[in-house]
Amino acid sequence: MSRPVLSGRTDARVCVVGGGFAGLNTGLGLAERGVDDVVLLDAREIGFGASGRNGGFVFGGYSRDEAALLRDLGPERARELYAGTTAAVGQIRERIRRHAIDCDAVDGGVIWANWFRDPQPLRERQRLLAETYGVEWQWLTRERLRERLLTDRYHAGLFEPHAFHFHPLKYAQGIARVAASSGVRIHERSPAIGLSRDGAGWVVRTPDGEVRAETVVLACGGYLAGLVGRVDAGVLPIATYVMVTEPLGDRLDDAMRTNAAVYDTRFAFDYYRALPDTRLLWGGRVSILDRPPEAVKRLLYRDLLKVFPQLGGVRIDHAWSGLMSYARHQMPQIGRIDEGLWLAQAFGGHGVAPTTHAGEVVASAIAEGDERWKMFADYGLVSAMKPAGLIGAQLSYWWAEARDAWKDWMERLGGR
């Protein structure tokens, strides 16, 4: 469904810039709270960025791991932040049901598969989640895991039963439909090219129009709008890669006998899931380079065969890359940065549930004065130190990749 370009001047109580999950959930959250004058602008189409290009994993947590959250915040505050994302998983599931959003949702859980022999990291995370966060992940022995994933690549796993997976672009479009039916005015192909003060409010300019609003929410992710220098300076746009195979039919059973989504324990991990039409979606790698589809196919096909060599020769039908936004502290940047100016960005690598939580937090703050957004104050708008930060991020990725390869090689050498 195509939505109109913004043309001419319009007034709104709230203008949301960005039509990804963070912006859409903020707009819908405002409408659900009775704010009936919301305009949402997107530079391209709804879900064009990371929200429509990700792997579709819906599960709790953030890019920053649970142990780091505990060190940063202490048990009570860490538990509260984490609980917001698990509640968001339930909210997403409920919105799909209530609004009949056709997004190929599969209630199959998520498996964290151990690439290495050492079980200690899994044991420690399982215990931490249970004792500090009240979340139970189930242990999968190597034998039980191999019943589900027909590969000798993994050594054990943890299963998150309350997670699920879906088609992210279809979900984004579904949420946009619900928001629009609730009164949110959505304009596609309407990039925000200017932001300025207008008395107590703001003016957001586009090539063909402008929105005068009491409040503005910036939710642009990795596709930076260039509206506020310190906002764009706070994140690194980092690319990740995804491909989808041809329909595999019965051949899928040669590799996977589970409807769970899967990712592994390396820093530079693979993530994948079987689609309802027997295609296999496969993603992985991060880079400062937004590679073309043919290059993505070559890279990810090699990664696929490292895990499932029995799928050699399968055709890759689609491949793409997309930009995520990362902050140096690996947490979302959520909150008020000026009077009437709000921010929700930096969800890189783990965004489906946190963006939903962010939308609720920001919408509740604007509509009701809710101060939950202050929970994120420790993870503020810090500089990503570009361009050095981009180079540093790439070097850090290569170092972590080399470290994982060395650990894998040493384990295999020791196992001979």
C-alpha cells in the first residue's frame, strides 16, 4: 500500500520522523493513548531500513548482554530494563493476534547454539537469566540439538521457548496499517530535510512541505536524517547481510527439523530460520560496507555450507544488506534530548522487541508524562567518534572474528 507524499503545510501535536519499528510503535502507542494528531514521515517506504531487512527474531534482551547490564545497573534496574523487552515480545504477539497481521509468525522459540566445545558460557548465561532476570532458557544437549539441527558444528544449546519469529517487513506494514486506521497520518517518500524551533514547538521540513508540531520524535536508526548533529554523531551505521534460498521442499529436513530460529555463540554469529514455504533465511556478518546482493550471496553461501554442507548446490533467490544503528555502549538511545524533542535509535543487532518497548516508553512519556524513559539515562547520546569509530568497529569485528576462529581451531586440534 502506497502512502501519500507530504505536500504543503500541516500541523500536528507530534511528528515522528522514521517509519521503522521505533517510529511506528511510537506513533501507534500515541494513538492508543488518545493522541489523535500524529504525523509520521519516512524518507522512503515503511520498513525500508533495518526494520524490514532483519532476520525476524522476536526475543528479549538488548545487544548489550545481560551480564554487562547487571554490572552497569545492579540487579533491580537491570531486571526492569530487561523485563521491558520480554513484555514487548508478548505485546507483539498480541498485536499480531488482535489486528490479524499477516506476517508469517512462527511460534517456535529461538535456539542459541554453541559453536565451541566449552559449555561454561551457556551454563553461566542460563544461570544468570534464571537467577537475576527470572527467565528460563532450556538446556539442549549435543544429542538433542543434533535431532533438530543436522550438523556436527554445534556442541550444545539453550532454547528460549517464549520467543518467536516472523516476516519483519510484513509486520512493519501491518503495524503501519493499524496506526493509520487509528488516526496516524503516514507520509512516505517524504524525507525530513530540516528541523528548527518554532516558538515552543518545532518545524520539520520536507522537500514538498512542512509539519509544525509541539513535539518531534527522531527514530531514524542507521539511515541518518542529518537533522541534529549530535544525534547522528551518536550512532555508527553498520551493515549486516541476509539471503534467502530457493524453496527446499523435503530437502530442508536434511538440515533442520525444528521450527525454532537459530543463532550461535560467536561474536560474528550466523542467524537463520526456516520459512513457512521451506526456504531457508540465512544472515550474518557485520561490516561498515553495504555490499551489493551478489557479494552478499557469495559470503553467506560459504557460511551456510560450513554448517550444512549437505545443502551444497542450493540456489540463492534473494540477498540484501541493510544498515543498523549502533551506539558505543551497545544500548538504545531513548529519551528527551531537548524540550519537545525525543529520540529512539541505536537498536543495532537486537531491535524487534526493544523498538517496541521504546515506542511504548516514548509514547507514554509524551501522552502521560511517564518517566520510564529515564531508565535509559545511563546509556545516553555519546559520540560514536566517527570516522575513527567506523574504522575501530570494523577492526574490532575482524579481531573478534579472528579470536573465534583461533578458539575453534584450537578446540578442533585438541579434539584430534
